[in-house]
Amino acid sequence: MVRPRALVPTLLALALPAVAPAWSAPAHHRAAPATAPAAAAAGRFTFYGLGPAAAGQGLAQAEAALGQALKPLPPARARAANAAGAAAASAPGGTCHYRATDAQPGVRYAVAGDVITRIETRDTRYTTVSGVHVGDTVEHAQQAYGKRLTLAPHPYFDKGHTLTVYSPDKRFALVMEANDQGRIITLRGGRLPEVGWLEGCS
């Protein structure tokens, strides 16, 4: 015969939701380490880009994380993919150029010298860690990020906006751009100031 008191812990375990330990905060809430982050969240955009590679890593380190080479995009493809921009963006260590891998179709890596500065997409299949996709509304992004989201007018649209969520140490950011219809048209994560450049690499 089972004593009624013996059932109490079992019933409580079934009734109460699992509680994550205090150290398992979501990736987008964690402060960036002093050096380049080891990885972004796999398959989702964060301050650091799109995992398993991350902005701030050297090219070789990012390729090792991806398990594939990041191949330079032909100039014509890079210009077409960056039609919204006008000027070339450069950074200490070399001129900015784009690379890509077959493992992440629709994603571009901006590289200055041999360092990944930002990772970006206009592809609807990718999402941020808070569930925002290309094509979602500005209102959805505001609901997802709340007071952490900084909204500013977009210089290339009459009614568009840039939406930015900064890492706790202000060294990296998640940036979204919205058009006149209030729809997100691009996602990118990376280090500052490069991730804030609207032109990217031409």
C-alpha cells in the first residue's frame, strides 16, 4: 500500500513547469565576452550574427565553426544584393567584401581584412532569437523586444525605420530595417560600427 504522503513530491513534479537554472539565460541576454564571441545562436540572428559563426571572429575561425569555406561573392552579385546602398564601406585592416557559404543560403558575411564584421540576410527563412523574420511588422518587433529596441527613421524610406537592439556592452548589435509599409526587409547582427552601416559593402 502506497502512503498518500509519498505521492506529494510526484504530483508536485508533474504540476509545476520546469524552471531553467539561473545560469542558462538566453543567448541574446548574455553580455559579449572581452574577446570575439565564440558563436552566435545556431540558425537564429543575435547581436553576433547567425551561428555557428559570429561577428568578431577571424575568417579561419568562422569557417572552422561552419565546417565550410566562406567563398567570396562575385562583385556583380554583391552589388545586386546591396542595391539599397551606394558607397563602399571600409574598416581598419582592409576593404569590406562579402562572402557566403552553401550551408546558409541567402546569408552574407561582411569581411574586413580577415575578420567577420557582420552577418546579414533578406531571406524570410531566418529568424532572430526572439522570433522576428524578414516580412514581419515593426509592431511585431516592438512586441518581441520591448524597451530594448531603439527605433529611428530610415534615411532611404519616407516612412521606414531602422530597429536596433544593442548588446549589454554596446559592442555588438542586432539591426533590422523596415520599409514604408512597416515590414522588416533585412536582418543583421555584428560589431559596431559596421553593423549600423546601411550601405554595407558595395
